[in-house]
Amino acid sequence: MSPLSNLAARDVETLVHPYTDLASFRETGPLIFERAQGVYVYDTEGKPYIEGMAGLWCTALGYGNEELVEAATAQMHKLSFAHLFSGRSHDPAIELGEKLKEIAPVPISKVFFCSSGSEANDTQVKLVWYLNNALDRPKKKKIVSRVKAYHGVTIAAASLTGLPGNHRDFDVPLPGFLHAGCPHHYRFAQAGESEEDFASRLAAELEALIESEGPETVAAFIAEPVMGAGGVIVPPRTYFEKIMAVCTKHDVFMISDEVICGFGRLGTAFGCEKLGFVPHSISVAKALSSAYLPIAGVMIPEALYQALLVESKKIGTFGHGFTYGGHPVSAAVALKAIEIYSRERIFDRAAELAPRFQARLRALNDHPLVGEARGLGLIGAVELVADKPTKRSFLPQRAVGPRVVQFAEAEGLIVRAVAGDVLTLCPPLIISEAEIDELFDSLTRALDNTLDWVQRERIAEP
Ligand SMILES: Cc1ncc(COP(=O)(O)O)c(C=O)c1O
């Protein structure tokens, strides 16, 4: 192993890295990026990589967009900070709130701003609790999420998340957070079960869960339209219509976590439009500002807003808020990002590029290591297996997914491996057809190199 560069050595002695094996990282050190342009990021040696993950599912407009830089600079000169506490306000937050109401896929009354997806989802939980207190239903507080969901890492958001790696030894989920079945047909359907039958079974299981807990105790259901960090899981046909029917029957508030799917990822403005369901409220973050600055929000329907009025009148304040919620510079950048999305028809463009992206993705189903290549719009995943007919996974300690990531980096491609040796892809929405081809050519070479290694080292053996 080559000795770490000075910068890398300083990193190892200085930073705790999220989602990193902290022990082996001390040997490998970081991959350090210095600059970026378009869909490419460049490391400290000047080597270019296609950012096949849009950072963390977020840099929709790619890098080096001068309009976004100028929007931030102009707002910093004008009013670098102002908050929304105690009735204060500022122009960028008001305008952004209006814009989000205008483009929302469901009737929205108000917007609450925060800075991250986790804060948005924590806020969703608190608002639902507040709502049911306002409605004098103090027992109706449980929240149903799903196995393999990802909703963030703050304590309520981590409780919503349905991934063991986010729970283990962190003492979450908190009581009152339930996880319904994962809508992944490849892994969880029974032999011969159609997508529709699988969806019906998941809805029946959700209903059984709500009934066994007591509908008077179940407040809300939260879902990503397409699950992201759980492995890019596209639900089976008819899933959301069946799930929504159960939620409606038991008066369960429906939250769409659009932190990844919002702003064009699936070729529609919001993911719920593509998947055909109508949530009560929506969480947004990431591509809201194309990740040039942190900003997130909760889009609140009128009925929920009325409950906030009732409670805050009773208590004397709405006792929730973050210092940087609706930060004027972030809000100005988000406004500009939405202007660009509209002017350059970015969501339609994503829809137009999706067939090529999905065709190249699905062609990987023929690769000997690939159990399932799946996706929707401009998001996808490749699930690696040790044995295709039985869908047997590699032993986790073989770290096959991380090995593909290394081979991909050598080919100049950034992808991410999530649990279960699933490689995720989520390029900037501004990617060109030629860059899509370059991405998949590099990924194919990385998979071929991984296959050589798997065969040479007999990695597939149980
Ligand atoms: C669907 C979804 N919700 C919430 C979050 C949490 O967002 P953040 O990391 O900004 O807290 C993420 C992050 O990837 C996400 O993918």
C-alpha cells in the first residue's frame, strides 16, 4: 500500500468520516477531490471522474454552474443572514415558499424550512404528533416506515430509517416507530408471485400491522417514492394505490420523502407524480438547491397548518425551528435552481434521457456478477450476487461492492456501494447521452475486473 499523501495523512488524524469503516480507513485514507465541472469531479492529482452519484444524490445541475454561484454571491452581498424566528422574515424565503407552493404536486398551504433531509423528516414526525394532539387524539402517534427505507440519521429520522447499519448500537429505533415490508420484488416476492400480487400482499400486511397495533395508535406512513440508499428499490406495480387505500381507511397521514426523487430524478417534478400517489405532506432537500448550499423543507397541507395554529395558540408559540432554516443565501440559490430547472426543461430532459440510461443499466443484467439491474428515470442500481440462479449474496466480509467501487474509481467513475453489495447510480440530471455511455462503459470494465478478482480469489464460495 502506498504511503498516504500529506493531505491524506492529515485527514486521517483529523476527521471522522460518515459511512466509513473507520478502522480500515486508517490504512486506505481518503480520496480527495479538489475541483469539479459539469458531471466531472477532479482529484488532487487532476484525474477526472464522472460523478455517477451526483455527490450524494443531490447535484442535479452538476458542478460549476455560474448562475448558481452568482445567485449566492449577490445574496451574500445583500443580506448574508436573516432568520425566520419570532415573526422575522426575508424576501428569498418568501419567494421560495411561494415557488414551492406553485410547483407542488398536491395542495400545499405553507412551507417550513430547514437545512437537511434528516431535519425535514424529524420535523414531519413532530408535526404529526402535534397534529394529533391538536385533534385530541393523544394515542395516535406511531409512525410506520419500511424495511430498507432511508430517511436520515437524526434520532427520529434514524428511527424511520429501516437499515440495520443505522440502528445497531445507536439505540434506535425509538419506541413507536414501526417498519412495514420492503417493496422489493426481486428479494421479497414469493415464488411465482406477480408484481401486483406482491403489492396486494404488502398492503394486506400493512393493514394487519395497523390493526394489530390499533388504528387509533397509528398516525402516519412515510415512504420514498423510489427507495434510494436502501438500494434503489422501485416498488411493484400497483403498490402505492394499494398502500394509500389502507392509509386512507385507517386515517393514517401519508408523507412522501422526496429528498432524492424530488426535482426531476424520475423525469417528473416529484416522485409521487411518477408513482401515482397523492401524499398529505412532502419532504424536500438535496436537488432543491442542486446541493450548492444546504436547504430542505417540509411542504405542509392546510389541515396540518390549521392544527399548528391551534397548538401554537394554546401554547403561545410554535416551539420548533432551526437557526439556518430558510437561510437567505440557500433560499436564493434554490430559487435560481428552480428557475433553471424550468427554463432548461431539466425534468423533461431527464425523462428523455431515461430510456437510454435504463437500457444501458438493464444490459448489465447479462453480466455474471449481476443479480438484478434496476431503476427508474435517472436513478438505478446493480445488485451483485455470488450465484445468479439462487440469488445468493456474497458474504458481507468479502466486501465485493466496495471492491467494484475501487475498480470504478480506477476507471474514472464514482459509484456508491450500499449494504448487500448494491451499486447505486444517480448522475447529475444534466448528463449527456455520450456521458451516460461513458459511465456505463466504465462500470462494465469495473465489473469485468471485479469478476476476474472474484474468480481468481474464489470470492464467490460460501
Ligand atoms: C430519501 C432521503 N431522505 C432523507 C435523507 C437525509 O438527508 P440528509 O443527509 O440531508 O439529512 C436522505 C439522504 O440521503 C435521503 O436519501
